[in-house]
Amino acid sequence: MSVPEHNNIQLRNEMKKNILAAALTLVVALPATAGGIFDNLTYYIRAGYAIGGTAPISMPAEIRKLYKYSVKPNITLALDAYKPLGGRWGLLAGFHYECKNMKTDANVKNYHMEMRQGGRTISGMFTGGVVTKVDEWMVTLPLQATCDLGKVRLKGGPYLSYVLSNSFSGYAYDGHIRMGDPTGNRVNIGSDDSSRGTYDFSDDLRHLQFGVDFGADWYFSQRWGAYADVAWGLTGIFNSDFKTIEQTLYPIYGTIGVTYRLK
């Protein structure tokens, strides 16, 4: 690893620590120092498990079959603050630490890809099998309007996430790639380590994500409850100038878990 690259990694790690510390300080300090909207708050902690994936809105014709979808540990730990506004209505804001991971194995045809094979980079239209692994750890700040219906609290609103660490990698196997376009020169892609094509687009992932989060809390006692949420990303996971994968991929995850009232 070169010295500049090492320094960049250190700088990114320091930035992540500073952002995490600042967000925690903001959540803890604001209610104690501000008045008005920060009065009469109720605090909750949450723990949840998410299932979902990073995918286009509609399945493109190039993806012919999904062989396997692997559920990976996708946890959410959260601190929320609830502000009643009168009647059934209120606001819910939070600080969530979460991960969104997945692994898929799919069959594709004429799917635009760029990969490494035998020390060279090849690009074109691939037909065969593709294994993809996505791992993202992030801090998420949701702001939701709420409506209480008995023991159930409906909620919905936008969220903003800062991705602390992420990776998007995988390999192509048992197929061939046509260089440039579907009529280009054919390069066979095998299934062992030396003949398959590998790819890693982690450096092209964006760190800021925006979307909407909607769901419901159900309180079955004075302090304990259960919840279900759906977080739907409105921004793709890649930077806007990334063109290797032609479809825009969005993080779409559903979460179930438990919540506990602190105050």
C-alpha cells in the first residue's frame, strides 16, 4: 500500500469517528440545552433485524434467474425521541446504527460488466453466473410524523444515512463475455479462481444515502413494544458518474424488532 493511500484510509477513519461522536453528542446534548420543541420528550431504544437487498426498482431482462439469496446479519441499534404535537399526532426522530448486507447468485445474459481475469481488465456484455456481495455499515437519522391509533403508532418520513464502511464485490463464472458489445470478441469465463472474473466496485459507492422510512410500532405493555419498518432508498448506492452497472441499484430493506421506553 502506498503512503498516500495509507494516509487517505487514516483520514477516512478519523472522519468516521468524528461524525459518529458528533451525532451522539447532538442526540444527547440538544434535549438538555434547548427548550420548546425539546420539552416533553419520550425516549426509546430499539433493536431490530433487517431483510432486503440492493436492487433495481424492476428486474431487468438481463437478469434471467436468481439462484440464491443469502440472508446475512443485518442489525439495527437505535435511540429515538418522540415529541407529542397534540391529539393523535407527533414527531419521531432518531439516531440509528445499522448494517445492510446481502449476497446473491444470479444468472444473467448480455449484462454489461467490467471484471479482472488473469491480471487483465475486460469489459463488455457477460452471459453466465454472477455472485455479488454487498456490505454497508451506516449511521441513519430518520425524521417521521406519527399517528397513534390505540396501542399502535403509525409513522413515516424521510431519512438520511452516512455510510461508514461499504463494499460491493463478487465474481462472474461459467460463462463468457463479449468484448465491447454482444457481437464483440468472445472471452470464456470459468469457475475456478484462475479462470473466473472478479470485480470490486467499492470505491464507486456513495457515502450519503437518502430515502423514506415507514412502518408501525405496537406497544403491548407500558414500556415494551414491537415494530416493523420498511426503508426505501431514493438514491442509488453508486456515485452518479459510475456507469459500469447500467441499472440504478437502491437499498430496500424491511426491519422487525423490539422497542423499550426509557422515559
